[in-house]
Amino acid sequence: MTQDGKDQSDGTNLPRLALHVPEPPARPGEDADFSAFDVLPAGETRRPDESSKPADMADLAYGLVRVLDAEARAVGPWAPGLAPDVMLRMLRAMALTRAFDERMFRAQRQGKTSFYMKSTGEEAVSVAAVMAMAEGDMCFPSYRQQGILITRGWPLVEMMNQIYSNRGDRLQGRQLPIMYSVKSHGFFSISGNLTTQYPQAVGWAMASAVKGDTRIAATWCGEGSTAEGDFHSACTFAAVYRAPVILNIVNNQWAISSFSGFAGAEATTFAARGVGYGIASLRIDGNDPLAVYAATRWAADRARANAGPTLIEHFTYRVEGHSTSDDPTQYRSAMEATAWPLGDPIRRLKDHLISLGVWDEERQAAMDRDVAEEVKAAAREAEKNGILGHGLHQPFETMFEGVYEEMPWHLKEQQAQMLAERKAAGI
């Protein structure tokens, strides 16, 4: 009933309900439009003490931590003050990651492997982040953080063997290409199921705390994956037990062909999801390597001081398609990559080093040639172990292995039967 006593139960005097369907600012054939993005000036965002209470820093989930300004200077309280040699190692690791991506993309197009995913434009999210962590810290990546392994020195040949699923593949062809697993280098097995790595990282971090260790964990997922239940379960456990973990959200604007609005970007930031859990949350310029390093080091120091977890939203852009199976021209403006307002992470760090007088374009060109040759040589070595379509690279009987620590009797029996049948058939 209304105030004047009229019955509105039939809804005749009410506006009709309407469902909001998110729509990206530009579609194929249209001009790219990033005008709605609020890009704060570099150096403007405050830097709280690592021991600050999450409630006292909630504003940082809505800001944007930036260090490198338009003149390639490192400014503001988040500037990490890295030595030039450290930044040069960071630059080379990002360049090597990009060169690796280019070579493996071409290999897929040549039919040498079935699948590949590039991290072009997102190299800082993995390279700068892992450089800010300790060597023994455990990484639980998604499928676009190959820069972690490259930065930690895992041989390119080993990575390529896995991509080719050849006889040199340590995983014996049992994983989709690019889903590496390297325990010795603190790189947890990549899963094709989205965000399973989040609760795994939190559990690992909790176990490290229970043992009284000093090692922390870090994990990565895309912005679309924050809609998964595993993300929210992980946040609950991380907050309740103050797990020593860094929860990275890589907001590259697109989850395959769905733009970030379908994951909630129109309503708020992805960093804000941590605020409701009572987790310290930062939103940073993911294309600024120094900002990524500074934020990760801040979060790592916080975790090691038993101050709890940190959630970091890396605001970045996926320059290439989601994978070699994807054609981004079918769902987004062709101008987006060049119109992206935060630039390229490699170029930005290069320009900063040039501004310091420790680098120049000639040395950059020489480095680019050097990393390309390094990747080329690794590819030649890996391809000696075989590529896609060159027959069975792993012994057939290995299909029974690697499931149990000790093979049970019934699998031993099946394996023996299979070997006997193959021998009888002359195979």
C-alpha cells in the first residue's frame, strides 16, 4: 500500500525492471576508448608502514601505485631505490621472456606444438614480482607467468621440452604445453582449472607458518578468475589465519573474450575484494616494473613480519590473444594495444635506465639480439628431442607411472599384460 492507500501489488505504477549487461567501451571496428580509466600521477599514492592495519589503508585498494612518471623518472614514496645492475637484470629477464614467447608462438604456428600462451605486455607482473621475493619462496602461478621460471634461471631448453612434450619432457607429456612444474625452483604445477592455485598457495603458506619457517608463498590469477569459489575460499583462510601469502590479481582487462566488466570491474576495483576480507590490498600499475617490485617487496616484508596477507591488483593489459587458439580481433578494438595508457613495461624500464645514464638504445638493441640468439639456440637443442607429430616420445608403459608413489599390484599387472601383448604383436 502507498501512503495514500492505493494498492500497488500488481506493479502497474512501478517502472519495469531492467537487467544490466556489461559492455566493453569499444568493439571491433571502433576506436579504442580508455577514457574511463583514472590513471593517477606517478608518486602520488601514499606508502603506509608494512605493519599497518588493513582498515587503515583501504583507500589504496582504489588508487594506483605508480613509480615511473612520464619522463621515466622514479618518483614518490614507493620508488624502491634499486641499483642499476638490479634493474638491468630485470630488463634482461623481461626481454628474454618476450623473446621466448615470440619463438614459441612461431613454433606453434609451424605445427611444432599444439598450444601456447604469450605474456606480452605483462612481463613485469612475473619478472619484477619474483625478483622482489626470496629465492626459497614458493610461487603458485597461473598460465601467463613464465617469466618467473626464466628469472629464476630454469633452463629454456627444459621449458621448451615441456612445450613440445618430447622425450626430454620431465613431465612425460602429461601436461598441456606451458603448464610447467618445477619444485626445485619454487614453481608449483600449473593447472588448467582456474584458481585452484589460490587455496593451494594459502595452504602452503599456512604450513610454512606452522613449521616456523621463513618462506612465504605468492599466487597469481586473472581478474575473471576472481569470480571462482576457490578465490573466495582462499581469501577467507588467508584472512582468518593471517597466512604469509601474496595474492596477485592480474587485471589485464580481458578474460578470454569477456571483458573485465563481467567480473565486476564496472562496480569497483579488484583490489577492493580484499578489503571486505580484512586483507591489506593494493592496486598498482602492472606495466611499471618498479611499482610491481616495490609493492611485492612491501607485501613480502609484511608477510615475513607476521602482519598477514596482501592482495595486489596488477592493472595491466593483455596485448596478444588469450592463447594461440584465440583471435582477439573478433571481440575488441584493433587499436587497443597502442591506445593502452600505461605503456609497455620493457620500454618504460629501458627509458628509465637511459635517463640515469647507465643504458642506451645501442646496448638495448644488442641485448635484444643476444636474447633472441639465446632462445634460438635453446629451441634448436630442444627440437633434437622431438616435436609434435614426430611419433610417440615417451615409452608407452609410462602411462601407468606417476600416479602413485608406489605402483599398486593391479597397475603392475596391467602394465605387464600390456608389455606382453606388445611383444607378441612385435611392437
